[in-house]
Amino acid sequence: MTVTFEGETARVKRPDRVTILVAVKRGGLYIVAADNIVNGTSEVNTFQTKRKAMTFEVWHRRLGHAGAETITGIINNGLVDSLEVTGPTEL
């Protein structure tokens, strides 16, 4: 896949150069809305990383720079499968 950035828009393209989704920049983050999935597909793609514990700092970055209180709440309430933290749970 390739991602191209143009103005406030990011486009993800397959190797055959077909655009598969479009993200719009809002508040410094690129948001992918369901109606920005191209080619009329309702297919949802998910990605999974290797299941291993990461530092609190890594989870902070992966969750869009969420605050320590938010991440702690996610962990304590079991809201994300396989969110395992190594080391201190603080930023």
C-alpha cells in the first residue's frame, strides 16, 4: 500500500494504484470516515500487531497520544483486548 498526502487529505492506494480509502485531517489527526471508503465496499479491514506487552509510552503513542488517566482506564476496564503494559504505568 502507499499513502499520499495532499493538503488536508491522505489517500491509501493498493499496489495497482487504486485508491481504497481517503482520510481527512482534523485537529492534527487523519480521520477515516465510513463514507470515505472507496469503491462502494462495506468491507472493514483490521490490523493486528504481534501480541506482546509494550511500554506505557508505546501505548500512549499508539492510542493517539491519549493521557495516562485514559490509558489506565482502558486497561482497568478491559476495553482493549491484549493491551498489556510492561514497566511503570505513567508517562
